[in-house]
Amino acid sequence: MSEFNNRQEFEMGHWPELRQAFNELVQVVWSEKGLSEQFKQELFTMASLASGCTHCQSHGAFHLNDMGVEKERIRAIWEYETSDLFTDAERAGLDLARGAAQTPNATTPENFENLRKHYADSEIIEILALNSAAAWLNRWNDTIATVTDQESVDWATENLSDVGWNIGKHTGQSDEQRKAHPLNMGWILREEEDKE
């Protein structure tokens, strides 16, 4: 994919202060406050789905799998509106994540009316913060076509292809390919992770 040559030169790690500041934001946003870590990962995956970033979709889904979430539930994120695996409260959160991740923004006053049936204002702020952090990652990774690690690609290809996931432009040459998902630092993404 010659149009994405040398994309690693644009990864966030090349501006260490920015990287550190964003990592600190991620630690705050993903910490357990009112919403569970699992639901935050589901919201992240939905935001990535709505924005179209297949790199982040695979990372969100793979992380859920690593947390022990059933594959059936992960796959159901793609059809959460009709899946009986999600509660009305979860659907309300996923609705906001989907609407807020679209361009132009597709949220409505009804989204917030529905959210307030299930969540405290502080929890709605958590959903908004999570969606905003996801937007940063979605935009950055999709813009430079970050090469998705092989572990996430393999998992998503096997488990999500039939619900519409595909790697798209996030493939790389062998010298660009990371072998493992950056789980060892939670959602603090590391461009400097070993490549093989």
C-alpha cells in the first residue's frame, strides 16, 4: 500500500509530551468510576464502528475478548439495537456512542432524555468522555492508516468478518507489522511496541 509509506513517522510517539498527556487522559477516562470497564470497552467499540475505524474496532473487540466477554456478546455490538444481550440502559449508552461518533454528529435531545432514565449525570459525562477519547484514537489511527497488530487482525478476521468487519487500509508490510495487541498497558497505545 504505497500511499501509506512511512506512516510510522506520524505515530503519536514522535511527540512524547503529547503522547504522555493523552495517556494520562486515557487513564482517567477508562478508570472505573460509575460505569464498568466492560461497558466502556463496548462503548469504545461502538464509537469505532460508527466512525469507521476498523483498527480501533478490532482493538476494542479483542480487548473485550481478553477481558472474558463472550464472543456472542462482542459480535452483538454490531446489532445491539435488536440483540437481547443488551439491556435498555446499555442500548441508550450505545445509541449515544454511535450518534456522537458520526460525522456530522447524529445525537438528539431524545438521546439524553433516554439516558437520564438509566444513568446519573456523572455517568452520562463518563459516556461523553469515553466517546471523545475514542474519537481522538479513531481519527488519528484512521487518518494515518495505522497498521493493526497481527493478533487483533487474526482474532477479528475469525470472529467478526461475518458481521461486517474487515481490515481495510490497516494492513502493513512485514517491517511495519506489530505481532501483539497492546494490552499490557491497558488502553495506553504504544507505537514503540515490538515489531516482527
